[in-house]
Amino acid sequence: MSILITGLSAVGKSYIGDKLCRQLNLAEYNMGELLRQCYCEEGKSIEFKRRQVCSDLGQNSNNRNIIISIHTLVKFDTKYLISISMDDIKSINARAIILVEADPKTIIERRIQDKSIRPDRPLENQEDIL
């Protein structure tokens, strides 16, 4: 069984995932990190790689309970795209979905303080987050 934790960047997905993993003795996977690891594969679309990662996570969840953290939306240029499909959710065998939210001001403050944010990623303002 897998639990999917989703929300915008800097809402607290990792914090909640870490707490649940420690309390329930679960393994945690970050979808963004997994996709970046396989991004180097030549000739494969990001959709193909996402489907493959979801399939692998689904097979892993047959052996043990896991938590998967994923951004709800991903910004490409000026558009936001849903970063996971219903087929992906079925593929990873998600039995629970936790949506984590925070107010825009808190999200901006966390993003400014977060040293792990990729330098090429611009910080949105509160209006962009709304």
C-alpha cells in the first residue's frame, strides 16, 4: 500500500512525510527526486519516465508500505500543469491521498528560506500562488 502526499512546493509535504514515516516505519520517496534521477535517460519523454517511476513505486508498494511525496502542480513557463494523472495514482497503488495546504504568505517565506530550491527556479509572488 502507498500513501500519496501532495501539495504545492513549500507547503510541508516533506515535514508531514517524515513524521508519518518515523511513526509508522514507512519508506519515503520523493517523486521529483526520482524523476530528476532518471531525467538523464536519452530518448524518453518525461511522461514515459513518470509512468515508469510510478510503475516501479507501485511494485515496491506491493512488498512494503510507502509514502510518496509529489507536487500537485508544476509550473512550466507561464502555465501550471497537474503533475500526476489518475493512471499514475492507480499504478502506484495509492490507498490514501493527503493534500497539504498552506497560506500563500507562508509558502513564500518557506521558499525564500529553503536553500534546496533549484537556483534556476524563480520565486512566485503571492498572487501567482493564489
